Amino acid sequence: MEGFMEGLLTAIEPINLFWIVLGGFLGTVVGMLPGLGPATAVAVLIPVTFGMDPTSAIILMAAIYYGAMYGGSRSSILLNTPGDGSAIAATFDGYPMAQKGQAGQAMAISAVASFIGGIIATFGFIFLAQPLANFALKFGPAEYFLLMLLTLSAIVSLSIGKMIKGFIAMCLGLLLSTVGIDPQTGIHRFTLDNPHLSEGIDFLIVIIGVYAIGEVFYNFLTINKEKKSQDKKSNMGKVWFSKEQWKRSKWPILRSAPLGFIVGVLPGAGGSIASMISYSTEKQISKKPDEFGKGAVEGLAAPESANNAASVGAMIPLLTMGIPGSGTTAVMLGALIMLGVRPGPMLFENDPGMIWGLINSMFIGNIVLVIINILLVGLLVKVLKTPAKVLYPLIIMLAFIGTYTLSYSTVDFYLLLIFGVIGLLMKVMDFPIAPLVLALIVGADMEQNFRMALVSSNGSVSIFFSSWISVVLLILTVLSLFYPLIMKLFLNKKSAN
Amino acid sequence: MKKRGFLLILGLVLLLSACGTTKNSSGGSAYPNKHIEIVAPASPGGGWDLTARSVQKILKDNELVQNNINVINKPGGGGEVGWNYLNTKDSHYLAVNSSLLLTNNLLGQSKLTHQDFTPLATLATEWQAIAVSVDSPYQNINELFEQIKKDPTSVKIGVGPGLGNDDHLSFVQATGMKDIQAKDLNFLVYDGGGGDVVTALLGKHVDAVTTSLSEVKEHHLAGKVKILAVSSDERLEELEDVPTLQEEGLDMVFPHWRGIMGPPNMTEEEIQYWDEKLSKMVESEEWKQLLENNDWDSFYQTSEETRLFMAEQEKLYKELIDQSGLVQ
């Protein structure tokens, strides 16, 4: 408790408050822009953190990280173009809400959901950091493989009515994930002798390509018929959600926060997997699963709560074990080492002031961010009023800038355009896009974990049933695939009776 | 609002390009006569990037170099993309390097090698560590190696992010001295790199790990893992209880070095310029602080020494890679 108060005093020092607000705002902005994510923003700020007090530096970097979780869904809702992997789930219902003229409500509820998710996860951080870090250690290659398998089955089972198309999109994503040097053997796969491809295709390029560029291309097809849609879109609705919407979202938000938090603690899992699992869970236990994907408010609120909780969870392996669980925390680890702080088992004993300062800054930061984001709603809905002929060139420009910042290479521009065309074709042929992108995000790790699991069991598949975690994950996977089918049979029977 | 956003970006772009040109005024023909660009062949935040940015900062802060210094990130291909870029540039471009410069070539992943560049200095080194969990049945390196020799499949060894790197090859060298065939070793490759390997060890998913010292040092001090041996020539500060490989009867020292180099065909004066500047840089307090923060050791060698060192290292790596069976 003493540590907590001390940390609070650290966090409300004017300079640290300044970093919280700056980091949160910056995070929101980079989160909104396609391709610019928290990892890039933190990396760009590394030279700034040279010479900063380490506590202030980590407060700033963490604020950027969870700020981006708030911002990431803005462009998902308004433009159907997620800013990062963890904002993909927000397109499922956020964009349909905006099309129904509820963009304002959608953004308000997602800010509040992020807020609640962040606060619950911060409490989790205080009480559960050490036990959860130990729990995460139980995840070996077999468990990771099954977790990713569950994620993929959850995505595919979302595409009700077009499951075959969902499967095809997923397989395409898995194929793309095999590009690059195979870590187990060092063999170059599909790299076309281009050193740039030897590290694989960055999933962010694919996100920007299929979503942002694909969306723009798709809209080119109708740009001259836009009169009608313009009328519809100019109705942006209220900037605050209704009591009814809150009632529907309340429990999904509260359920998704701990789920996202725990998934976030697992190194390598992170916001994309957390938000996807929370979305599919909510859909399956919902009484109105048919409304999901058509603008169900809880379908937006749940993943938003989960991904922000995951960003808090990801700080746990970083700080307790010095193990970065995501791209952003990897960059943060580098920056902290430069400042002479070595996150790891000794940090909690040697430097508790820093940890408590960070925890308190997360409380304050989430309050600041919910305010910033709700204030921004009124401004952001105006994006919908922007004429397409102005908006789309801007999106294309931002997409190219975002792509360039990923690895400073023009090779990526060609990839961006190729995936733009793929995105367009998928939209025209009505293929779901999310399975492709998420399969690409988890594919390489999934393959490697599968092989490692088999290497460590000398080829016996029994390793996938050898721990209770594996068994639970397997059951969930089977359930997520067959639940819709079982429900249907069940309902048919009922109606037949 | 969008319009304002656009103007803001336009403004930023103009500002950035202005920064890029203003200080280009030292003039004359004496080297260096324009910006110095240091290529970090990796994304921001990684080890190469931090090395490049530290060199940049220390050279500027101590006013060792008057010209503007920029860091450019060219990630991809384990350094390949950045070094390819350097290869085509003039002598105002430098790049950070490591043993990957040699191994990429030996593994057939790159056409470039150290002879395609001008070595300027070796700067620092990390040491390798072989570690097990605290309650492991193997309490010293010889017990571990004996078990591997008896039944290679019974000992799972965590390594990352890929085979052919120093973590892997140092282990191949050490076991080779005990006549253990490298191809029998049961490696689990964690492509997330050092952090993942340590998580696997803590969770007992592997029996031993070979990684850089910094990945396991804190865990050793906290009593969570046991470092069996380090690859340095003498025992290290804070780790006085950990023997070196040499003490354990394995006659080898394995540095995981980092250095800096320029494009091919730099003139004598240019090389001399950097010898002078870099030898001063490694004497600075900031540099020593950097080494300490990263658990690196000073490993400074001049351009000439580095040239010989590279040739020597290339020979060693060639042997190790042949031994490892990675290249048929």
C-alpha cells in the first residue's frame, strides 16, 4: 500500500502527467493511422528517451502503447481499415454501426470499453502479476500451437454462411506466412532471391493493403454514384451511446477484460488473438448471434475491452521476466536497457518505485484517454462528411507513408499494391478478409511451435494432450467449430417438436 | 479537420527535409565533407540500432565529429539489406556489423562478406552462456555434455532465433571438443530469439539453453536459472561463481562481437580518421556506461587489427559451420 501511494505521487508529478497525456495522445493518433502502430511510435521516440528518467520513459512508452489501443478502432469504425492487428475485430461490428449512422455511438462505446478493460487489467496487474507470469511459463510449444489453432478456428467459425470462403482466406494467409527463412532449417522459402523477403511478409503491409487500399479501390467502383450513399452517411448519429446499448455491452465488456488480460500475459499472443477470441466468445454465448457482424454494439465493445486489457497484460512478462510479449514491448525492452534498467526477476525487488509509478500512470492514463477519445468523437465523425474524392487520396497517401515506416524499403510498395488488388477481389467476391490477415499474423509462430512440440516429444502427437491446458484448448477449439452446428441441430429439433 | 491534418503532415515533411539539408555546410574537400550516415541493418529498437544510435550520440556529444550524423534503418535478411546498401555508397556511410556478416556468406545466404567492405573497428563484445534451470540434474558443463554424449536425444537445447548464429555455433564448438557430433544435438529453435529461449527454460520446456549472457544473467542472479559456463577468457564481474569454458577444460573463448565498417575502397586518410575518432570514443564515460548497461565488454580493435581478426574469425566460422552440417 505504501508502494502504491508512493507510485501515485510519482505518477502525478507534473512532468510525468505531461508524458502520460503526450503519450496517450500520440498513441491515439498513431493507432488511428493505418500502418503506424505503437511499435513504430515507441521506436521513433527512443532517441527522445535517452537521458530521461527511466520511470518517466516507461510511463511515456506505456501510454503510447495503450493509447494506440484506443485509437486503433477509430479507423476500423469509420473507414473499415484497422490501424493494427488488434483493431481488426472492431471492423466486424464497428463499421456496420457507422454505416447505420451510429458512428458516434460506436466510437463512444469503444472508448468506454477500452477504459474499463484497461482499468480492470491494471487491477489484475497489481494483484496477479507474479502468479500469472508463472502461469505463462506453463505454455510450451504444444500449448501455443493449440492457442493459435483455437484463434484460427474462432475466426473461421465467425464466417457463418460462407465458411468455405473463410477457410480459403485462412489457407491463403497461412501460405503467405511461410514466406521467409525457415528458422528450423535455415532454408529460404518463396523469397525469390530477394533479401527483403527473407524475413517474411510483414502482416501490417497486408492489413494496410487488403483493408485500406482494398477499401479505396472498392469505393472507386462506385465513386461516381456516391450521391446516394453520401446522404446516408451524413447522418452520423449521436456522440453518446444509449442506455439500451450500454445494457447490451456491459457484461461483454466485463467478461472480455480478464480474458484479454490473460491472453496478453502470454508472450507472443497479444491483442490480435485476445480481441478475436473475445469476439467469437461473445458471439457464441449471445442470445442474438445473428446480429453480430451487422452492427451489434456488444460485438464492438467486447474486443475493444479485450485488446486494451491485453496491452496491460503484455507488460507483465516484460517487467517480471524481461521477456517481451509483443513487438511494442520488444522495442520498449531495448529502450529500457539503454537507460540502464534491466527488466527481469530482480526489478520488482530493486526498483519497486518504478513499477508502482507505472501502475498508477496506467490508471491516470486510461482516464485521460477516455476523455481525449470522447472529445475526439465529434471531430472524427466529420471524416464521414469528407467527400470521397478528398478522403481516398488521403488514405492512399497515409497508407504509403505507413508502409514506408515499417522497414524503409520501396519493395513494400509493390507488396502494398498487390495486396490492395487482392483486397479488392476479395470484397467483390464476398470473401471474409479477417481470416487471411489473422492466419498470416499467427501462421509462422504456429508452424514453428508445432514443429518444436513434435521435436521435443520425438515425434509423438500425444504431446498435444499431455497437459490440462492443452486439453482445455482442444475442447474450446472443437466447441468453437461445431457450436454453431450443434445449436442449429438443437433448434431444428426444437422447432420440429 | 482533415485539411488541417494534411497541412500538418505537409509541414512536418518540409521541416524534416529542412533538417536534412541545413547543416551541410562544412565545405572544403577534407574528409568528412558532408553528413555521416550510420546504417543500422535492423529495425529501430534492436541491438544494432542501439549500437548505431549510441555511436552517433557519443560522437556528437563529445564533439568528436563536427558533421551531422544520421542513423538510417535498413532492416532485412539478417543484416543483408543494410550491408548491400552500404556496399554501393561513398565513404560517408558506415554500418554496424557482427559475425552475421561472415556467417550469412558462409551459409550461402549472402554474396557479400567482410572483404567487400572496409573494416573500421571492432567495438564491443557480449559473451555466450550455457544455462540450465536451478534444479537441473546437470550441475556443471561436463555433466551436461556427458549426458548429451550418452544419449543426444535426451537433452533438449533451446536456441534462437535461428541456427547458424553465435548462440548455436558456440555450442557446436564446445560440444565438438568433447567429440559430440553436431548433427546429433537436439536443438529446439525458438524464432522469437533470446527471450523466448529463457521462457522455455523457466517453464522447463527445454533442458538447457545456449544464448547471450545478458538474457540469462538476471535470472541467474535471482536464483531462477544456473549458468554453467561463460565463453569469456576470465570470470565476469557479478558472476564470480560461474566458471569459464576454459576452466572447465574446453579450450575456447567465444566473443559475440559487434563492430563498424565502411564501404569498399576507403582511402588511407579516411580509415585513419575513423581510427582516431573511434579510439577516442571507446575511452569516453558514456561508452563505458553503455557497455555496462548492456552487459557488454570492451573489445576495441583498430581497423588493421579488425581486418586480421575478421580473416581469423572467418576461418573459425567456416570450420564450425562445416562441423554443424548446416551446409551440405
